[in-house]
Amino acid sequence: MNPIKIPVYRPDLGGNEKKYVMNCLDSTWISSKGEYIEKFEENFRKRVGTEHATSVCNGTVALHLAMVSLGIGQGDEVIVPTFTYIASANSITYTGAIPVFADSCADTWQLDPEDVERRITPRTKAIMAVHLYGHSCNMAALQALAKRHRLFLIEDCAEAIGTIYRGQHVGTFGDISTFSFFGNKTITTGEGGMVVSNDKTIIERARHFKGQGLASHREYWHDVVGYNFRMTNICAAIGLAQLERLDEFLTRKQQIAGMYKSALDGHGYTFQASSPDVENSYWMVSVAVSNPAQREPLRRHLAQAGIETRPTFYPVHTMPMYSSRYQKLPIAENLAWRGINLPSFPSMRDEEVTQVCETILEFQHN
């Protein structure tokens, strides 16, 4: 296998990242206090369009904190797509609640509201909408379900910074929402996350729990069992610099997606469809081969040319810790066995996109 020449993702750190980080070092404010924490939270809140935001150390703990803040716990059920990253389900399990897996829509690959409704029981406490690969879930349908059944609505926006649904940024539809800033996300802090909400009480609970349950009225007095989920000032400095360039990143990723679609359309590859209601941020450009048996040979062919890819997420209900109750979720399973994430990062050059496309078409002709 040749060395990687075109990675599936590479962060672009060519803005003010170094300047802001050096400011942290010079000031000695390097831990969970400092000016960049507040600046990043405030600027992120404004960009998304929520009333409140609190930063955390990664996207997984953001989800865990959301669960704790809503009081979700032992015996509660939370409906979640099976076609998602494992953290979505694990964050439910951390609290003692039970993840209930639902199927996907065949076109957009998002959580299927009709299947969600079939899985609501008296124990259901919340629905988790995961906006997968930069597209949005059908939030109108999920909001209606949550309202009708008096459920919390949680948005996992780890892959959807910049995604717009009906003119509104994702993360503003639920009771509480989370974002991830891992190194392969559209904007990164290295490791990091954000919890947002329009509900002041919920976000105050989140801040309380994330900071070791420290009481506001007495120094070093803790009145709940809390967690250390805080972001560092250094990470926030990187995040602020990245946020300054978000529009540039989104424009480039949309251009890359368009190039892939133009080159591969009509050659047997199915792209994740975009709904007319959605402005897709294209965190990952994702395609599905026509036959599951083709996927790994195609990935090997690309790897031999130095092109890195990833398989789409495996359905969580098929993993050992969640498979004790056998079930079939056919659309998610079909997408999972056929899907590939192609290289897509802001600094990717046109000729690199062309090379990926030509290598894919070369595989077809062999």
C-alpha cells in the first residue's frame, strides 16, 4: 500500500490559530479559564443563533452532559438512529438510560421520523436527532413528534456546523444540542465540543454539572456529583480562529461536493441526497456503491493510489454491546454496508479531487 497522499481529512490551521495560542501561552491562561473561552462561546452562540452556549472538552461529553442536564437516567428510553457514530448511543448508556434504535431514510440517510414514532413507548424520554455527514434531519416532523408525545428533543450536530434547515441553523430546534470540534470536523479545536440551548435553566444545569458540581454561593462547595468536562483556553483560542474562517471552509466543501457529483454522476454511485429544505454543509462527501461487495475492493484500489477513505458508520444495533436483542433495520444496514466517505477538506486542491474521481472511474473500467 502506498503512503497516504490524499487524506480523508486534514484541518486547515492557516488563520489566527498560532497567534491566539501564543497569546494564551504568553498570558499563562492555558487551562479552563481565560478570555478565549468566553469569546468562543459567545461567537459560536451568535453564529448558530441560540441564546446560550457552554464549551466542553469533546463532543462525546457534550452529549453526555446534555443527557444529564435533561435528567435522563436509569430506565428511561431515548430513540436514536442506528446509523450514527457510536458516541450518540454511548452517551445514552452512560446515564443508565436505554438507547432504542430507529432506521434511516433511504434518500437523505437521516433518522426516519415514521420509524421513530413506531418506537415510542411509555418509557420514552427523548428523541436524539443526529444530523449525519452535514445534512439535517427532518426537524419539522421530529419537533411535531416530540411535542405530541411530550418528549425532549436532542440534536447531535457533531457533523453539522453550518447546516441550515428551513433557514435556521441546526442546533436551534431541540431542547438542547451538541457540537464536536474534533480534528476532522469542519472547524476544530483539536478536541472539543459545545452544548447550546435556548433554555436558560437547562444551560445553567449544564454549566453546573460540567464544572464538578461547584456551588455558586460557596467557594469549593459542591452540591451535586459533577464532572470535569471543561474546555481549555488554548482549545478555545484555536476554535475562535477556526470560527472566523467558517464561511470560507463551507464554501470550499460545497465546491468539492459539486465536483464529485459532476464527475461521478451516472457511473453507478449514489450520493447522499440533499432535501430542498436543507443547506448541506458537506462535512463528508459520502457515496454508496451499488453492490456491497464492491466497497472494500474500491477502497483498496484507492488506498493503493495513496487515497484514504472511510467506510460509513456501521449500525450501532449490530455491535456486540448493543446486539443482545436481535433486530433488523434494513435501510440503515444497507447504507452502512455500501457507503464510503471520500476525501473532503477545505485545503483540498481541484487536482486532488480530480485524481480521486479518476481513480474511482479507473476501478470501474478494470
